[in-house]
Amino acid sequence: MIGIDPETPEENPEILQYVARNHDNTAGVYAAVLVEGLVRPGDEIVLLD
């Protein structure tokens, strides 16, 4: 998923190449579960700062 442009359905292999070269071939997301449950298509997702 990291190689897909979030604005379009187009793949961009340059993103993966950048990660491989500059971040020891790793990428990740930090997250914490506030309330257990299921996330379904159409559910609202809120990013907190």
C-alpha cells in the first residue's frame, strides 16, 4: 500500500525505492487502540495529533 498514491489509484514505485534507500527497507505506522472493535468500510477514522 505504501507505493499507491493516496489521491489516485496509481502505483508509484519511487516511494518504495526511497524507503529502501533511506530507511533501511522499513516503514511503519504508530498506533494505539483506544476502544476495541471492528472497523468496517464506511466507518469514520479520525487521526489524532
